[in-house]
Amino acid sequence: STAGRRRQQSRNRSTQPQEAPRVPSMADYNSSDQKTACRKHELYVSFRELGWQDWIIAPEGYAANYCDGECSFPLNAHMNATNHAIVQTLVHLMNPENVPKPCCAPTKLNAISVLYFDDNSNVILKKYKNMVVRACGCH
Amino acid sequence: GVNFLLDGANEIHASFIHRRLRTHEKREMQKEILSILGLPHRPRPHLAHGKFNSAPLFMLDLYNSISGGDDEGLQGLLDHYKPAVVTQSPPLATLQDSTFLNDADMVMSFVNLVENDREFSADRRHHKEFRFNLSQIPEGEAVTASEFRIYKDCVSNAFKNETFIISVYQVLQEHEDREADLFLLDARTLWAAEEGWLEFDITATSNLWVMSPQHNLGLQLNVRTSAGHSMMLRDAGLVGRDGPHSKQPFMVAFFKVSEVHVRTTR
């Protein structure tokens, strides 16, 4: 559907010459700067350092991790880029002022089990879903 | 309490400002983590008998049996369960517990609050009472299985060649002038020489106690010889409050979430 429109736009341009808006090239969006690429970073939440070892029996803490970095072309360079990320990138390229780039966020989260005392000195073993980032990607 | 570890390239992310959290920021962060854990405030347990009574030990056994299997969480327990993780002999956690765990989202052990020795002169009937507080179960959690656990030591007294019948009752109603109304939950016949943890199924009773805490009047336990004579629980080798901490009686319940947990807006 875009092919016909593009041909029409090109015909319009030929009749009404005007400077086309500069569309950023692939080079502008390549993620050669690996420091800013979307990836998983380690972050450890320590129950011990929070001073909670009097009521949390186990674990001492957990590697929660977080996602950080830019989502830009080529999206394949990032882990698990979604179809939405491609669409978001296209819309961003067309309207960079108003539409942000895709978001670097968790794509896979794991659970942890926590063993702790309650106020009555009863002990609780509970599974908490989505506590540990296992993989990041572009959404 | 939040540490930034070194990345794979052995450097902290360049754009990240590394600083200590201010006191109020740390307090807010603690509140957020407590909220994620579904707790309104930081628990303040009274650990008069130390952290590692029988109930925490049992729970630690369960925790150790699932640690390393977090990919599947409690669901993968049957595959990962290894009786070798049990830290003492005889084992606290059994394979039956692992079966319950397979279907559980939460496991909770309950400390025995009361242990009264009673003796009625009419028929010299001895029994012990036990009470557990099930009033603070998080909303939306349903009991899938529940056990009362009591340790039996090997008997080396006058009863050493006896067979015992141990009965567990739910207290239905208490009376000042006569014995309480009881409902038999479970009974077990044991040799005096047997040693280890006895498990009594109290699932239906626990469900009732969670639904209507006013009906929670506790459990009664009594022991009779094969000839029908009532006897002291201590003489049958049953460990009570005066026994070692690691062999104290306790209750354990397995729960499944029946409602979606929604974090409350603060």
C-alpha cells in the first residue's frame, strides 16, 4: 500500500519541487557504540545490607538486574527486539520530536523464593514472580 | 541495601551516577521492596527460642530443596527435590511435603502458642492441647494441605514393649465443668521403639480456621495403650515444649493463590 503512495508522492514532488526533509540514514542509527546498546546490567539487592536478616532467613539477597541502553538500528543487534520495536523505530524516524525510540526493557523475568518470619514468628516460604531480569530487549 | 556490581567489562556503566542513597530514599526503597513482598510493614518476630526451632528448620529444608530451581519455582520441586538436603536425621521434610509443594504458591509454618497438660480425674484421661494462630493469612490464599507435626522419641521406659494409639482431635466446643466436645481427625498406631516425625492431616480443620477464626479452639492429642489405658504423652516418647527446640511440635500449611494480588496505591 505504501508503494503506490510513494509513487504519488514522487509525482507530486516532481510537479512541486521542494526540499525533502532529511531522513536520518542508517548510519545515524547504528549501534556501533556498544556502551549505549540495550543490555542487561547487574544489580544486587542485599537483604543483609538492608538490615533485614532478623526476619528474612533466606536468601541473603538476589541479583535483581536491570535493563539500560538505547534501542536503535539495527535492532537485531539487541536481544529480542519485538515487532513493536520495529514499528516504534519507524514512527520515531518519521517524527523524532514527538515519538521516542523503542524502550529497552526486560523480556524475560524469573521468580525467587523468599523465606521469612512474620510478626508472630511463624515462617513463610513464598514464591515471587518477575523479580529477576534474565534478558533485556527492545519493545 | 542496593549494590551496583561490576558489569562484564569490569566497569560501572559510564552514564550511571554512583552514589549512596539518602536516608529517605533508602526508606522509600525499603517500603517499595516490602510492598513487592506483599507486606504492610517490616515484620518484628519474637525469636525467644532462637531462629532455628523445628518449624524454621523444616521450612529451611523446603527452601533448600527448591533453591537452584528458581526457573520453575515451586512448580519444579518434584524434579529437583533431593532428600539429601535434609540437615538432620530423621528428615523433617518428606516426599509427601514435596508433593504438596508442587501445587503450592506459599508455605507457612505455625508456632504452637499453647501447650497445656490436662488430667481428668474421672477416667485418668491425659491429653495435650495445641493452638496455632491462622488469623493473619494473606487474602486470596486457600489451604491446599495442612499437617500437624510432632516428634516421637524411642521409648526406653516401662512402656518399651507397648503399642500406642495416638489420636488427634479438633476441639469443637469448650466447657468449664466437663471435657470439651471433640472431633477425631486422625489416629496412628505405633510401636514404642519407633522414632521420627509424625504427620497428621488437618487440612479440613485448617480451612475452617482460616475461614472462621472464631472456631479455632486448637487441637487435642492423647495416647492410649493397646489395652485402652490413657497415658502421659511424655511416656510415649512424644516431645513437647520441654523437649529440644529442634523437635518442638508445629503446624505447616500449603497455600495456593486463588485471587490476583493487586498492589495497593499509596
